Amino acid sequence: MNETVQTELKKIFNGRFSTSESTRANYARGEDTYDPILSKAVVFPETNEEVSQLLKLCNEHKIPVVPFGTGTSLEGHVVGNQNGITISLEKMNKVLSVNAEDFDCRVQANVTRKQLNEYLREDGVFFPIDPGADAALGGMAATSASGTMAVKYGTMRTVISGLTVVLPNGDIIKTGARTKKTSAGYNLTNLFIGSEGTLGIITEVQLRLSPIPESIMSAVCYFPDLDSAVKAAQEVIQYGVPIARIEMLNKDQMEISIKYSKLDNIKASPTLFFEFHGSENSNNESIGVVEEISKSNGGSDFQWASSPEEQKKLWKARHDVYYSVKALGNDMKVYSTDVCVPISRLVECISWAEKEVQKLGLTAPMVGHVGDGNFHSIVLYDPDDEEKQKKIRQYSDDLINKALELEGTITGEHGIGLQKKHYLLREHPDNVPVMKSIKRSLDVNNIMNPGKIFDLN
């Protein structure tokens, strides 16, 4: 990055441009296993126009750009570029409009899901997509995030109706509409959802909201073994029960979570966390069916979280799973991977994964959004133990192969980033050339998050 570019950037950003090592280090990676890579500088735009000016300048001088939100991604999406600039969107954090009567809103990219729901709490609506981390909504759009409530409310692809995107040449485009449906031309909104910052920078997101349920009821149910728990979840979905969340934690993860989150009166057994949203009558009807299915698979009586405070504590324990594993040792790293399979194949895939973990001697508790066939292995390891890392790589490779054998996908919600590029070639060898063609068309100079999702050259 030459002095001319630096001078221009300082002029545009007026103190919101930094080349200090400490700042660059803070924006050099996400919650992944990669060593940080420091970009040449970090900039902090506040408007679409500033992002546009920046990308025009970077495109002209062929300077790589890495978009950065809250840094909660797990696959290397925001690892810096040693020849480029990291764009932190943290100052683009305003809720722009809320239309409660139409169940929609528009936000800047770095509004987080918790911030949005706090803003909406008096309006009778909420934003339901819950990936666990308090991620930025622009980043959630860029990685096509989902999370614990996808079984009822869908994924980011379901709830996004439009985007504002700044293209690599600096053009600002708005996709989609506020309406419930549109058939006006190519679906560019879905092109940018899941593009991981490789086609442009998402600066605004138009979201669909949901009414706050009349009744929310949460419970846990224990099972004698993991297969029984997963089979119960599978049958709940196949029966068509309208449930908001079904989360699975295996015995190892329950032991870790009980200790880390200080859970009272909770057992260390394979467990399903249930949550029901609806009217009191409809919830009671659904609960009756789910209790019957659970008991037929050896499940215990439901243990209820009756108050909002107990519900919050229960789900916080589920969301803190990553950090609970990380806290098991000093100077340890955590490798988290996810796959997703058709619901009818879920028992086979999770059973295989648990046996494989035991065979390899890994510390790798499992959690899953089992209502939609998606589960995660969270592997703890010593970064100096090369033999253990070889076993982790073997497990990851074999898990991917198993998921593909079962007609699943290599990632349900983490995305590709750096970590899963070679796996993407296994799942979609025919699609990757098309993706590259789209990338070359929109990003002629390959400045947008180069090296993520696939290697262009």
C-alpha cells in the first residue's frame, strides 16, 4: 500500500484509519484455529458512501480487502491479508427502520441480533435467527447463518428480503424488496447471502420479523444413550410437531456445560433441549406429543424451565458450549466443525461420529440442531501436539466423507472460509467453476476477501 493510497484513506476516514500493530492484531482473525494475519491497515467506515470510496480506491490499486464484523466466524472467513486492508463495519451499527405492522426492519451490517431484539422489545416482534454467538447481522447474511431456531423460523436465507451491497468497483446496489414475495429478475439477494465477502460488502440488511409468541415453554429430557435421543428428535420432526427448537448435547458436553455454566439439578446424560412457541393450548398439545415420542425412546420425564430467568440460563448454557470446551485447559485451541444430513440419516451420522471420536481418543463433545439435521463436533487440542492434530484432520476428513455418503452437506451453517475449501471441491466439483466465473465477473481484480471459499487462480 503506497503513500498515495494511505494519504487518500486518511483524508476519507479522518482518524478512522489505523496502521498500528495492536489495532491490526485485533482484526486479524475470528474464533477459528488460524494464526492471525495482520493486514496493512484497518479502516472504520460509517456510511455506504465511505465503503464505496474505499472499494473504488482499492480496486484501482488492486489492494485486497477483508470485511470484518464481530469476528465470531469459525472457518477463517476474516483472517487478514498481509497485502491488504481490513474493513471493520463496527461503526455501521444503526437500526434504520422498523415496520412492526409489516413484520420487517432494515439494519446496518454491524447491528447484532441481541441489539436488534433489545430495540424491538416494545414492538411485539422479534428476530428469530439465533446462531449462538452475538454475531453481526451483516456477517450472518454473508455466511448464511442459522442456529438453534432454524427448525421453526428457517435460516438467514429465509428471513432476508433484501440487501444493500457495495460492489468491488464501488457501485452501490439494493437487492430484493420489502414485500413478502417478488419475481423481478435474478435473485441477487440470495447470490450475496453466503458469499462470505468475496463478491462485495453487505452494508444493510432488510429482515423479516416474527410475532413474539404468546407462550414460550422450555424443557430438558434425558436419554439412556445418544442414539435414542437423536431418534426421538428425528421422530418429532417426522411427526410434524410445530416446535421452535430441538437441541442435542451428548453426555460429554453435558458434563462440561454443567460445570462451566453452573447448572443446578441437571444430569450428565445425552440430552435434548426443547422449546415450544405458540399459544398455551397449542404448546400443551405439542408437548403431549413430544413427551410421548420421547418416552417411547427411553426418555425421562420433562424437566421444565418455568420462569424466563431459568429459560435464559438454560439456553445460555447451550450457547456457551464453545467457550465451555475452550475453558477445559490453558493454552488449548478448539476446532469446531459442522455437517448437515437429511433428517432420516441423522441417527446413523451422529452414532458414527461418536464412535469415531472414541476410537481416535479425541476430546470432542457434540452438540446439534437436530431438528434440522445439523450437528457440531467441538474438538479440544494442544497446538503443540502434532499427532493429535493429524487425528483431528483424519476425523474431519472422515466426517465429511460420511456426511456426503449420506447425501448431506459439508457445512450446515459455518460456511467455507479457509477451512473447508478442499471439502467444497468434493461436494460441488461441478459448481465451483460456476462460482469462480461469477466471482471473476463481479470482482475483476480479485480484491474481495481473496482466497476464501475457493482459490481463484
